[in-house]
Amino acid sequence: MIAYPATLDVSPDLVRQVSTLLRNERAQRGTPKASRALTCWRQAIFTLAWFRSRPSITLHGSAFGISAATAYRYLHEAIDVLAEQAPDLR
């Protein structure tokens, strides 16, 4: 398998904002530090990259070193956190 870098065309401020929302969600749930496969920052990048190109979630998860099940869970967790910011979108 060959890994390759990619560029995500979103601002660092957007990644920071999504990362903060995820960190707050983890704190509210009482998730222990270092217990997740991705940090909040990496989960934010994972989610925003998925929104930009909508790749196969299995391949996208693999690129981030996580299983398909974890990829789906992390994606939907981030979507829920973002949706809470705009309740009328639910």
C-alpha cells in the first residue's frame, strides 16, 4: 500500500472551530484523553476532507488509519456536533 499526502482547501480557523466543538462534545461525554484513534484536530480534518470530496468512507478511514466502522462513527459524531450549531437543519 502506498500513502500519499493531500491538501485540504479549508481554513485552519474552520478546522480549529470543528475541533473545538468535538473537544467540547468529548468533554461532555466524559471521554478519557488519548482513548480515541484520532485527536479532535485529526477528526475535524477527517470530517472536512470527507465533506469536500465524499470519498469512499472505507478508503477515507483507511487513509487516516481507522476502520470503516470507526470512520462511520467519527463522521456521524462530527455531523451531529455541527448540526447542533444549526438546529433548524435537523
